[in-house]
Amino acid sequence: MHEKRGMILKHRNDVVNGKKITNAIASELFNINDELLLDLSDAANYVTRHFYGSKVDIEELANIKKNFCSEDCTFCSQSAFFNTEITGYELPPPEKIVEQALNAKNDGAGSFCLVAAWREPSGSDFEKVCTIIDEINKKVGISVECSLGFLTAEQAEKLKKLQVKRYNHNLETSRSKFPEICTTHTYDDRIKTLKIARNAGLELCTGGIIGLGETRKQREELILEISELEPEEVTVNMLVPMPGTPLELQTKLDITEILRVFSTLRFLLPKSIIKISGGREVNLNDNGQKLLLSGANGIISAGYLTMSGNTVKKDTEMINEINLET
Ligand code: SAM
Ligand code: SF4
């Protein structure tokens, strides 16, 4: 036991001194005995505080195109394959999104992410999104991020010109689990778009959903795959089982399994923002604070794509309670 505690501290110190851990070490940390999980989480917190101090990043999302997506991702209430009875809409006029961006800025959000429920933007939809971004830049001045599905190189370059800071595209799960959760596109399609975004000079945000019925080994595969891409931001969703989707009856993951993911990600990507994303309120109750003290340093606030969430004010209070700040 003593020996393993020493091992965690050694790697913690290596990481704060700029040394990269190997996948083998990450695997050892990720699979640590339950009795040492708190040591792992404390060490991850030490690394987070070393690189980020007490700052927590708050992001708000705008669902700019809702529902009727052509893809069959089994977790997603916006897939046209499932009868989820949610209402949908096409791209709203720019003024509406500008107003949301302004509210997000006034709420205290540090970034604003435009998310669309489609496989990829059509030429005309992409032009409309560019107009929306341009208007936000002119009228609001908040860091804009996008999650628009697959991109061409030209589209990625256009986003870069429009000063989009970061592109989100999630791997969703491990390569070995992916064919069970989506058959309309491949894992490599997802990686290709991330590479296109990187080549255009955009920062990357990627991650996935845990709790899809994957094994612990597959969660380990996912975090190693994420770390290979060296994203500036990692987004970890915890499945919200949506009525009407094939995963509607999926059981929740235990908090200990979630802690392993956040803590090990911090060792692998010490300088990245690691964000607690969809499912925080539903899956964690008060455990959101535990994750912010074990590797996570960001949250999505004020609701998700098809669900409401806590207000930024409530989340800020939750953050201040543990002596962190936004
Ligand atoms: N359609 C684009 C795509 O798939 O890349 C844009 C992003 S998609 C609308 C938003 C993300 O929300 C997904 O990548 C997934 O990680 C997350 N998500 C969707 N449904 C979820 C659920 N039921 N529980 C947790 N996260 C979910
Ligand atoms: Fe479509 Fe994205 Fe939902 Fe998959 S996750 S069904 S691509 S909106």
C-alpha cells in the first residue's frame, strides 16, 4: 500500500516538473485499488492547482440546430432514428444567438459554444453559421467555440479566420466500443475532423461520454486515445439516458469510476482544461465538487443541448463553496 502511495506521489511530482507520463503509468494509475482512489484524486488536484490555481472555466452552450440528425448515435436524443419526442428547429436568425451570447457573457461565462445536431454543415448552413459568428464577434466579444460535426479543410480555415478559438468534436467512446454506439460513421471519420481542425490552427476540444455500458478497460482506451490528440480541452459527458433512445435504461456509473477518469486525465494532460460536461446534475448530485477537486477545472453551465441545468449563479456558488473561483 505504502509503495503505491509513493508511486502516485512520484508521478505527481514528475508531472508538475513537466515530465510526460507513459501510457503504462497512466494505466497503473487508472486501475489503482479503491482504497487508494482518494490519494489519486488528491494528487490530480495538486497538479490542477499547480497549473491553474483556483480558476474554474465556465462555458455555455447554444444549440443552434436541434433534432432530426441523420446519424444513429445510440445515446443521442437528437438522432432522427429514435422517437424521442423532442421538438426541433433549424438555424435561428443571428440576432437570437447574439442575444444568447450576450446573456452568457453577462452571466460570467468565459466561452460560448455553438453546437449543431447534424452530421456536417451543408454549404448554405455553414455560411449562415459564419454570419452568426461574425455578429457575435462584432456585438458581444466572447470567446467562440464550435461543434458542427464533420468539417472540410476549407471550412476549418474559415472558422480560424473568424477567430473561432476551439473546435469540439468528441470521440464519444473507445475505438472498440464505437461500432456498438454508431453505425452511420466511423471512429476514424471523427479523428479525421479533429486533425483537419488542428491543421487549420484551431485549438481542439474532444472527449466523450462515459456510462454507455463500456467496460473499465474501454474507458481506459478512451482516455489514452484522447490524450494522443493532445487537446487543449477535454470534455467528459456522463450519459443522461434519454427516453426513446436505445440507452434509455442504462444504469449510472459509480462515482468511483468517474473519479478514475478525471484524475487520470489530469495526469495525462496536466495543462488542458478538463470539463465536467453533460450529465453533471443528473449523475453527480453533490459530487461535482469532488471532481473539481480531482482533476476537473471546467464545467458547462446553464443547461445542455436538450436539457436544462443549474444556473451560472448556482454553479458559481457551488464553486466558491470549495474555495475555487470563476
Ligand atoms: N452533431 C455533432 C457531433 O456529433 O459531433 C455536434 C455535437 S453533439 C450534438 C453534442 C455532444 O453531446 C455529443 O458529442 C455527445 O458527446 C454529447 N451528448 C449527446 N447526447 C448525450 C447524452 N444523452 N448524455 C450525455 N452526453 C450526450
Ligand atoms: Fe447527430 Fe451528433 Fe447526436 Fe450523433 S451526437 S446523433 S452526430 S447530433
